[in-house]
Amino acid sequence: MSVSLCMIVKNEEENLVRCLDSIEGLVGEIILVDTGSTDRTVPIARHYGAKVFRRPWSGSFSEARNFALSKATGTWILIMDADDELEPGDRGALLELVRDPDGASEVYCGRTLSYSGDRADCSNILVTMTVRLIRNGRGYFYRGRVHEQLTGAGGPPGMTATEIRFYHYGYLSSEIEKKEKHRRNIELIRRELEDDPENGFMQFNLGNEYLTVGKAEEAMDCYRDSYRTLEPSLGYGSMLLTRMILCCEQLGRTGEQCRYIQEGLALYPELPDFEYLRASMFQRHGKLLKAIRSYRKCVRMGPPPPDGNSVLGVSTFKPHDRLAALYERLGERKLALRHCREAIRCNPNDREAFSRMINLLQEEGCGPDRLESRLLRMAEKDVCPMLILSDLFYDRRMFRQAMQFSIRAKRLAPECPAACYGEGICRFFLGQYRRAFRCLEAAPCRRTSGAAFFRQLCVLLGPAELRRNTGKFGPELERPDCLVAAAFRPLLKGEPCAPLPAGEEVSQEYLDSLFGLLEILLRAGLLNEFLKALELLKPIRGDGILLRLGKLYCKYGYAKLASHELERAICAGDQVDAEGFSILSRIRAAEAGQGRGRSGAATRD
């Protein structure tokens, strides 16, 4: 049985390699319809042997999708987007499905795990069922300009749900902003609703777009229109109620929120999502015991049905995370630790549980080495937990322990760039500049963002023998952070500051890199070098520099310096934000408290 991968793309050079790598060896042909790429998407696709068809964008995803289907010659058609990735562990299940001559269905759905927010991690994943495999030549086609749906001559086909997983990166904040998805989708959905004003599915999708851009009132109006025609058996029904509950929360409509939660519990009793939403509502309103009972019920409910649309972890690690937070708040540290361990058992990549566990153990007096040994038992000799723990120890400036976790991750996955980079950065902060340079020069992490910058700092701060490596940077030296390092070099020698790359008005990227250098030097405890680097700020004009410097001092415990810079910012007429005023208020309150303490001590004497 042959498989044709069909996809439509535009400017997907950053995603396409990950997608095509995930299905390499599984498909006999790749049909790629390009709707106007101006980047390296097409050359990348051809490198993988794709048949590329250039087709102008017509304003309809269905039209492009159907054109791709028409070019497929395989027995089965695999549907993916460039920002999808097949779970490596499910490759065998996919092959088994297409090789079965007595397959139960002509259309199979897979579990799509959509990341949202700022980064791709397990804390914010929505799991939905999406059409992935279609038997070719049976007359199936897509309908709808956007959020297209598969149909056939006799209407929507019967579909079989599978446990095959696909990760979707298209709802990450960076992807949405880059592609201006909301503006495009709203326009296409409105055109669909002009043709079919009672289309509840499109009203639901329009509400989703408004909710994501912060227009909760407009979103709620769309959701209500969709809700009036809702058939609970429709695939998006539970998600509609979930979004209505989230809208009510944002709009402060508690009574309406309770009603929709009860509706969800009644219509979808097997989905733990609505019990989780009820528990969250109890927690927000300070009803902690009710929240605890409700989160425990989520755990007892177990996983959602295979064909259900659900948020990942609402019956496993997420309620355990919340229970840990509640018990910590109630002063029940042992129970909090127990639920941290349960959350990690359910999800070994649970960053929140690891972080809370470290904090709880530190409060009990657990030192860095003891912390390392206790957390190591829970990492299950897996790369991702090791990297998470390396990050968490690094954030707490326990560089030696962070380095050990990166080294363990590198042993498990020698070609992992993050593990190699983590070891190099930790060695830098430990003052091991030679070994740090070698790690950051190694092939797996040479292209990692920031590696060139830290290599330059190793050369600047390390022994003379590293100076001969200055010629190894090449075009990397044009990056803003490397330009900052180059400007810093003469200051270390006691020479005048090098001219800025663009006069007094520097780019935001350059300024961010400069403050990045200052923070690195403070974090490393290199105070003499930090004072020299401050000279780089003097020629720069612009609002917010004093405020930013004050916040940096506060972050690393230099309260008097923070207060001084924030007061200078106010006197200079800079726009001091709420955080800056809050920092200044805390510092002054602490100083006043110390003054009262000294006065009281003198009186008692």
C-alpha cells in the first residue's frame, strides 16, 4: 500500500524540515502545493523529493487542498500541514494502518496535539481529532474557505478515531504573529458566513479568533450564535462550551459561567475538562476545599474518550499541579510534595511540578547537592526531564548541578544541541572558559542561538590561549550580540569605548543584547567587568534605559543601586511603569523597616 503526503504551504522554511523529517520513509510521494512562497520552502521541499505545484492563492484552503488531492497517486492520502509533526513513536502504528487490507474505515482521524502560548511544552496543549488518512479515489473532497471539512457525495464520511499523534505548532504566539493568521482567518470566516449565516461551526471559529486577540465580548456573541444551533454530538460541541466558560471568566460573569459548566458536565459526563474548569473556578473564588475535592475528582475520572476533544493532562498532571499549589498555600508541604511527585509520574516533562518541588525542598533546608540527587531519581533517565532540571537549576544559579544534568542529557543524546549548549553555558558561569568554549564550538550546538556570543565572551574573559580562536566566528560577528561583545573588548583592556554601530540611536536588538551582556556579567559575579560594560550605555540615548537598569539591579539583589537608578529615571522624566514603582516602594518600605529596627534596638539598650 502506497501513501501520498498532501500539503499546502506558503513561507514554511522554518517548519517544513521538522515535518518532512517526521514522515521520512513512510510515504511514497510528497505532493506540495505552494501558494506563493518567497523563502526557501520550495527548495527544501524538492530536497526531500516533493512534487511541487505552484498555485496562486484563491482565498480558499479547500480549493488548494482539493487540488493537492487530485495529484495524489497513492492508495492512501496522508494530510499534514507544514507546522505538523508526526510523533516518532507512532510511525509503526501509521504503517500498520495503511498496510491492513481489511481496514475498518476509508477515513482515519489522528490525535492532534496543538501547542499554544509562547513555547512548545506540555503545559498548554489542546487535543483534537483531525482527519489524517483518506483512502484515495473514493470521491472525498474538502469544503469551506477556512477550517475546511472533509465530505463526499453522500455528505460527511464515517471516520475512525486512532491514537496516532501529530504535534501542531501553528498556534504558538510566534507563528500566529508571523503569519497574521487572525486577520486572514476572520476575513475568510466572514465570507463563509455571508454565504451561510446559520453555520454554527463557522460562528464558533469566528469566536475563537476574537477570543485569541482579546476581544472576549465579540467572541461571546459569536459563541452564543453557535450555541443556539448546537448539536452536542458535533465534534466541536465540547470545545464551544469550554470557550464560552473561558469568555465568561474574562468578562467576570460568574453566574453565566456556572451555568455553562453545569451544561458541560451534563452533556459530556466522560470529559474531565468541565470538572477541571469547575475546580479552577472554586480556586479563583477562594473556595479551596471545594477546589481540592473537584481536582481529586478529575483524577478519578481518568482519561477522556479517544474521540473526545480535550486539554492535555486535565485528569492527570494538571490537577496534581493545582493540588500541589493549594496544599503549599495551606502549609501542607508533605501533601504538596506528594502531588508534585504524582504530577511528574504522570508527565515526566512537567516543568511546573519540578520547579515547585525544588522550591519546597529548598524551604526544608535541602542544599544543592541533595536537591540534585533527589530530583535525579525522578528524571527517569530521559533527555527532556534532564534538560528541564538543568534549566531550573541554572535559573537558581546552581551552575554545577545544572551542568551535571546537561552532561547526563548529552550522554543519553550525544547529538542534542540543547544538552551541549547547556553544558557550555554552565561551564562559562563556573569560570571554566576553555572547556566552555570547546562545548560551544562542538557541532551539535554551534548553530544554537547565543552560542557564538558566549564563545566570544570565553575568548574575552578566558586565558590568552583562547585568543587564537577569534578568527573562527565569520558572519556570526554581524549579529547584534556579537557586535556588543566586540564593543566590550577594548573596555576590558582599559581602552576607550568603540563607536556604536549606528550612532546614538541603536536598534532595539542591539540594546537587548547589551543588557544581556550586563546581566550575564552580574550573574557570573564579574563585578569589575560589569562596571566596565556600563560604559557602553553612556553614549546611548533613549527612554527606559535607567528603568531597565534599575530592574536589573533589583533582580540580582542590589537594592540601593536599583533605588538610585529608578529615582534617576523619575527625575529624568522616563516612563516608569507599575513594576518600577512597585520595586521602589518595596525598597523604601524595607529601608524604613530597618530604620525602625535600629531605633528600637537603640531604645532598648
